[in-house]
Amino acid sequence: MNLNPVQLGSILIIEVDCEFIDAKNSGLFKSEIMSMLPPDCDTVLDLGKLTFLDSSGLGTLLACMRRIRAAGNRLALCTLQPTVQSIVELVHLKRVIDIYETREQAVEALQNGG
């Protein structure tokens, strides 16, 4: 699993370069992503290469959100593939995490306090 972080001012963008997050790799994903989260940055997770996400993966995203919010920061997701978008809609994840079509939209929203 590759996580490609890019710092853009006060925003950390992490491109998730894997096709799935499930029970087999969610623990690794969680430990790697948690080690990248600085205490003073908003974060964008670019999920454009992700084609499958199960309940373990959803739990990991929620754990990231809780940690980021506990530090007083915000999390946004972007570029969801249709299969992942369906899962996110099914569990109403967008009620608690902001989701954007593009990376640029996510960064702009976080820069503008949205």
C-alpha cells in the first residue's frame, strides 16, 4: 500500500494508492495514515484509485476523522470511484465527512473554511 503525502500550505493531501481497503489491509492502512497526520493541518484523502471499501475501511476513515477533529482540524475526501461513492452514500458517510469530486475542490473548500 502506498500513501503519497503532499503538503500544500496548511493542508496535507494524501493520495491513497491502492485498489481496496478491507479487513486484510485496514490495520496497515490505519497505522500508516495515522503516523502521517500532523497535529496542525487539515487533511484531504484522495481516494481516486480506490475501487473497494468494506466496513473495516470505513471504520478506519472514521478513526482518521476523529483524530483529525480532536486536533481541531478538518478532513475531506475526494475523487471517489463510483463503487466507493455508492458505499459512502449507503452508510451516509457524507453526513460526517465532507466529500468533493476533485482534489482541487477539496483543497479550495478547506482553504476557505468550508
